[in-house]
Amino acid sequence: MLLITVLCGAQLAVAGTFWYENIVHNGISPTIPNGHNWTVFRNVKDFGAKGDGTADDTAAIQAAISTGDSTGLRDSPQFGSTGQPAMVYFPSGTYLIKSTIRSAVGTVLMGDPTDRPTIKAASNFTGQYLVIGRGQRFAGLVGFYYGVKNLALDSTAVPTRSVTLLEWSVSQNNILSNVKFNMTPGAAGHVGIAMPQICSSLIMNDLEFYGGGIGVLVTSTQYHLKDLFFDGVQTAVRLARMIQGTGQGLRFNNCKVGIDATGGGAGMFSLIDSTAANTTTVVLADHVSADDTSSGSLVLQNIIVDSTVAATLQTANETILTGSILPNTTYTRGSIYNPNFTRTTGISLNTTRPSALTNPSGIYHTVKPPTYADTALSSVINVKTHPLYPVFGDGKTDDTVSLQAIITSSPDKLLYFPHGIYILTSTLHIPPSARLIGEAWTQISARGSYFADPLNPKPLLRVGNPGDIGVAQLSDFILTVADILPGAVLVEVNMKGRKPGDVGFFNTHFRVGGARGSTLHRKCRTPDGCLAARLMVHLRETSSSYWENSWGWTADHDLDPEGPGEVGLGDGEGETYPATGGGWLIESREGTWVLGSGPEHNVLYQMNIHNARNVFIGLQQGETAYWQGKGNTLLAPEPWGEYLLPSDPDFGWCAPDDATCRMGLYQRISNSTDISIYSSGFWNFVAGPKREMCTSDCQDNAVLYEKNSRLFVYGLSTINNKNLVIERTGGEDTATVAASRAENTGAGHDGFSNAIVAAYLRQSGAVGSELDGGNDNPAQDQPAPDPEIPTLLTDEGMRPTSQPDQDEPRAVAGSDERQISPLSVCPATEPDPVSRVPTPAVEPDIEAQLLPPLRGRGRPENSQAGAASNTKGLEEQRREQEAKELTTRLNQLRQAYREDRWFIFKIPPFAKGNWKRLDSFQAQIDQALLEITLDNLRPQSATTYSDNLMAPRGNIWILDGAQLLCAWDLGLISSLPDVSEADISDKSKGDWITKLFAVIQVLWMWAQIVKRETDHLTVAQLEVMTAAFAACSAITYIMYLFKPKDVGTRFHIKAAKNPTIKDMMEMARCGPSSIYF
């Protein structure tokens, strides 16, 4: 065991302990008097809780939450919203309560993730709620800074009572994650989560619900529900009141109804990547007609059900849909633009998903936020207790140099930032392998002249450099500014990971102004004098990152009282006017996932996707700056007009004096490809410097789309916006109204005018076929299954025939990424993406389904799995048999060459073929790119496809095994090479004799050390280290004993003909995921 530890660096945590429970806790509250003595970490057992399932722990838990300082209890006015942080920690156990527990602002209720503790109602429990997850003074629309995670709530001891386990009337900058709700099966009066006040929330994620009447009772303006599991719940989700929302990765088992959208309160809901089994109805909705308002709109995409599900979509008296809906089909009802406007009661659309954003089954990647539950205490560094580099986090001292030294010198460590405000006066570089975790929203704040130049913006945090690959994660932080800093970019991301979530931001938020700890609290009383920050988030071209739960708030009011006797949020005073340039600027092309985001109140835009590719947005909520609009004379792009970046909108399509046109865009997407957006909620309630309430057309334009391709927008809702979408395709000073409020009016929302578009596809290339009033099954128009999705369908519509094989890959050890396998309704982790070429173990008939469809010799055109062979002609049967033989031969090739073996074959110069002149090559490529669609591509991005298409520029092509088979299918070569393993071994630069000799040398050294140790002779430390490295080398040599080494001889194959454009397109489809030259 000692040897393994030395060689591999293994660290084993003590069983049953969680590092956070045992680390030094020295968080402070820097902005209140005597804040260095404030208690942030509160173990409920230190307040008298037993956690034994017998003792009444109510008073002890409430004391842990409510205890303040000598000036009063928490949730008192003097602390404001940000001055009273608390991590109320529950060690493993069962905590019995007899009355309701109420949280307070700034509180996170957190359990031990290694063994989630349970808060359980006693049999004599009194109260409507087990836990009220927000404070008394700050709730609903002003309910910020609350958290519940790593806990279980249990009401099974009161089966006959009506009780709600969690009252969750909160808005942004909150976290509800990794919580189990355990209710009595069949208890109709038990509700998991309810939100009775008006809320404006972003996301709840990774929750489990067992038993009860309702899992989640939604009454929030918007929500993203991600990876929720329901078992035995009568109604999993009840949409009582919501304008815009998405359910992603919902799993229904043994439920009566999955989504109940009846009663007129559901404006727009998208259900994607979800499963149902032993469930009567997946979605229960109101009946709609083409003459109704746009409320009740739906998008259903990739919903896999088993044979027990009676209806996929049901109204009160009618079954609308049955069976499964696959990823390349989208059922939509409501307003659709494709390209023209139509109001439909049901339509099936043939749509695509960017393969760079999905797993091999076509499911969008999701990641469970890391808890670091398996991290050993010895692998965690408290940045405030480092022996060499002093860090203060007091909101005054410059911590830049010490923090950079700690981060740089601590690769692969988890860096814990106790609560405080950490001042940075220059960029903090976050390299690969850095993982940072805060505590109750630890603040990292910019200060100083380094960030003051608007013509030379600089990041507060720089995550990686271009070309970096690895892990970099931030959890539980707020990034902010301590002063007016027009050159500050709060975070810049340059790197990518090896899988989604490696570069990840979880529960990480942005705040500009509105709180103590910053001079903006008193300086920003007019926007023209307060260019507070340049950008919140900049995702550069080389980046690939995953974001979950991120509020980007430029303050419209103050959260804290500035001094004694003053008031803060909730008391009707404290307006502020910072002018941040922009929210999110996304230029990434490698894969970006943003779930539950809320950039608000920025001058130019809230989210700007520019020159980007492969972006997934799961709910973007936003509001414009409150001082913009009617009566405002500082018109966008002012006050940033002289500092615009090339990516910024200049509002040239607006008249110079048009105050309602020159307002910050909620969403701008330009020159981008493969963008998928599910739920956009954009609200405008007040307008102008006087902040007058506005009830209709407060703003002209919500969204600008220009010159995009494969842009899929599902669920776009607005309040008080005249136009939902404008487009620009020509001159810079012109824009066309593409979707207006007048033709998309909803049912109204609290007296405001709202509008809803179910699907905006004018720049997507999607194809739709209306379904006869919405009553038919989309399976009738279902295209052939994607060859990368396992075929589980019969010819009888879209019902699965059987469960997937038990050995179907579902998980990789150590991965938090989720996959919903077909018919899987239990939480499961997902495997690594399949290799570019499947392994040789795949049977030939299955392999044929996984390979891309090819026209021409070797594979029948438009063949589908499951079709009976006796219905085919003799010629088709012969071709199918030939395809199986080719597949078997390809497996043999793969076995011989592995995946890193390449073939080279030579073709005549293009001058002799279809391309008459070499200088016309690019034109031919451009034409091929215009003609191609990605519906039947292998899982590769459009970038990879175009790279594959551009690769063979001359008359020498380098091919892998899959492309070689494609070349044979297309007739580019007349035969496949007959290359045996012996041929490769004969050309190997290293045989088994030399490798065996090296192993013997290593073993001889170890034998000497063992002998000297037994004879009690000294063994030098250098010898032990050398022997350890030698042992690793020996293991490597043994594993590679029979692997050919440096086979440099190429196998040349002469082409039989010149390729056509279609041949080139087919070869690109078969191409590798990356090109090596």
C-alpha cells in the first residue's frame, strides 16, 4: 500500500468525514462593525442539536440560523442583505423538528454530501412548512442570498396532514441543489417545494422527490428545472403561474402526471431530454386553438417513454401525442417563425442539435455541481492559513500577490476561500488544475488604476491561457468591483477542458454596485458619471466552459444601509445608477453551456453571442437598466460611445433621439453558428431617470439576430417590449421587425403586457410539417433515427421495444456529468463520449447502424434498422450483406492499426478532374459547405466538418480507417489494403526482446534495494525515488510489451478516380474529430 501511495500520489480521506466540517473556519463579515468577530460557520451541533432522530432539534437549528452579534439577531435591518453571511452546517444524522425552521438572508443550509443528513418532521409537527428557506424581511422579488444543499427533508411521519417541505419564495443569487424530498406515498396534501410569493428565480438542480401529491409547485416568473427525479409523486411539476421555463433532464417514474400546465397560468414551457416510465401522462395541458393568445405554448424535444405511458401530451378530453420524441424532432405549439409567422396548435419540426454540445445519444451535456465530497482534508488549502503567503479577505488589504502565489504553487489542490472580501489590484490568473470554492458567496473585488482604462480592458480573473486544456472550477463566489472601474472585465475564460464541466462555474455570480464594500454605494447617483465596469463575462474564442446558476446584476437599488439609521433593500429607498458596459460576451467556438443565467441592467446588452459556435443557453433572464427609456437623454451606446469594442452594438438602426429604441439589448446574436437557446425571459417594468412604472411598450426591441446559421430559439418571452425580435441582414443602419408583441400577445402577467414566441427558427434551416390541428402523432413524420442513437423503436410509431442492454455505458468513475439513457428514470452518471471509431468488439450488424450513412457501393441508401429483410429486393439484400462484410473487414483493420494508424493514398491532380484549376478549389469548398446539412453527420462539430473538408488540398490524402472504408464505398479506391498485424510488427522500431531487457534491468535494481534493506544496509532516498520511477516505467513497458513502436512506413494506395464535390462531402462526414498533419 505504501508503494502505491508513493508512486501514484493517492490520498484517502478518513471514512465518514467531510473536509469542510474539519477545516479551520475563519470567515468574517468585513462591512459591519466588529465584523472580524462575526461567526460565519455554524455547526448545528455546536448549538445543541443532536441529530439522533429522537431529540427535538428545532430550537438548536433555529439558534444556529438566527444568532447575530451584540447588536441583534440576524435578519435585522442594520446588517443589510450582504453583511450577515452564515453557513449553517448539518453533520450526518436525522434532525427531528416539531415546528417550522426559518432561514435568514445570507444563509446557506448545507449538509454533509458524503451522507446527506435529514431534517424530519416529528409525528406531532405543527406548521405549514418544514423549512422556510428565506428570511422574514427579504423575500420574493427581493429574496437574494439564500441556499439549501446536500440535505434531505422528510414529512413521512405526518401522512394525513397537509404540509410543504420547503417554502422557496426567492429570486436570483440563490442555490437549491442536491436535496431529497421524502413524502408519504399517496399523501395528496404533501408538497415538496412551493413558492407562494411572486418570485423571479433562475434554476433549481439535481433534486429528488419521493411520494406526495406535488413535487414542485411553480409560481415564479421563470425557472430552469435541471436534472430532477420524481418517483411515486402524483404530480411531479405543477406550473401554476410562470411565463417562461424549461425542464431539462426530468425523470418521471410511477407518477400520474409529469408536467401539469393546466389552469391558464403556464405561459411557455419547454421539456427536453427527459424520460417517463410507469407514468400515465407526461404533459397535461390546456386545450388551445389557433385564435387563442400565445399562452400555453409548448416545446417537447427528446422525451423517451416506455409502453406504460398512456399519453405524452394530453388535454382534458383528448390525447394529443403518444410515444417518444427523439432529439431530431421538436413538437411545438404556439407562435412559430419558420420563416414566416404562424400560430399552431401542434407541429412537428425536423431540427438538429450541435454535436459538440451533446453526448453520443444526442442529449445535451449537464454536469452535477461539484461538492468535492471525496476530497481529503490534506488536499484542501485554506487560503487564509497559508504559512508563507498572508491573505486577509478584509475588503481593505491587497491580497493579489499572496493569492497568486498560493494558486500557482498549489496545483491539484482545492483552494478554500472563507467568507470575506478579497481585494485584487491586478489580474489573478487561474491556471489549469485550479479549483476554488467560496463560502456563502465569498467576494472577489477589483480595485485600483490597473482596471481604470476603458480603452484597455483587463480581467479581474483570467481563467487559463489560449490553448490550455485541463480543469479550472469556481464555486460559490461573487465577483464585483470596489470602485468605478471602466476597464474591468470580471472574468475572462481562455481555456477548455477534456469534458464538459472541467472548466466550470457553479453558483458564481456578478454584482456591480448596490452593496457595502464598494464606493459605488455612494458615488453612482447618475449613470454618466459611473462607468462602473466594462464587462461581467468574456468567453474567448479558444474557451469551452460550463456555467450553472449565475446572476449578473448591475445594481438598480442598494442592498445595504450605508450607515447607522439608514435603510437598505426592502425599505423603499437607496436607488443607484451604475452603468456597466455589457453583461456576457460569448465568442467561444469550442462548446459553451450556460444554465440559469440572469445578466441585468447593463447599458449595451445583457448577453452578446458574437462570432461564436456551439453555444447552449438554458434560461436567460434579463432586464434593461432602469434609467434607460422614456425621459432619458443619455441614449445608448452612451455613456460608452467613445469606448465601443468591435463586438458591441452601435444602435445605428435607431433614430438619434429615440429613447425607447436606444436601450440595452437583452440578447444579441451575430455571425454565429450552432446556437441552441431554451427559454429567454426579458422583462421591463420601469423606465427613465424617474423610474416610472410602465405597463406597455416600455422598450422597442428586445433581441437582435443578425447573419446566423443553425440558430434555434425555443421559448422567447417579454414583458412591455414592443418587438421581440429584430433582424439585420443588410446595411448596418437598417433593421427589420421580425416578431412583434402585437402578434404574440400572451394572457397578461400582473397587469403587464407580455408576449411569447414558442420557436424562432428563421435562421435555423429547420423544416416543419403541420399535424392536422395538433392531433396526430409526430412519429408519422419522424425522420430516420440518427445513426449515432441506438435504435429502440418499432414500426408502430415511437414506442420503445425494450429496455437498453444492462451493459450499456452509463457512467465513468469520478465524473459528475449526467446522461439520461433511453428509459432510464433514475439519476445516473454518464460515460465518456464514445471514441471516434467504435471498438472492434461491436458486432457487424450493430456497427453498420453506428457508421455514417453512405450512398454508393457498400451500404443501401435510406436503410433503416428493424426493416424485414424479406421485403427487400435481391439487389438490396446483396448490398446489405456486402455492407456487413465491409464492416467486418473494417473491424479487422481497426484491430490491426488501432485508431492511431493512418493510410495515405494518392489521387491525380485536380487539374485532370472536376476541379479544372487549383485556384477554384476554395470556391468548390464554399459550395460544398453551402449544400451540406448536419442532420446525418457523425457527432462532430461544424468546425470539424469544415476542417475535414479543407484538409485534402493536394493530391496526397491521409486517411484513417473509417475514411478508408468511405473511399472504397465511393469508388475512390478499387480495393481495401490487405495489411496484417505481422506487417505492422515487422516495421516496428522496438521488439519484445529490447523491452524485456529493460524490464529485467528495473527488476534487478529493485532486487538490490530489497536485499540491502534486509541486510540493514543504508538505502539512499535518491535510490528509492529512482526505483519508484523505474517501477512505473516497468509497468508501462509490460503494458506496451506487444505494442508496435514508431511504425513509420506508410501504406500507399492509388486512387481509382478523381473525387467529385459530393465525394468530398462524404469524406468529410467520415472524417476524424481532429486533423493531424
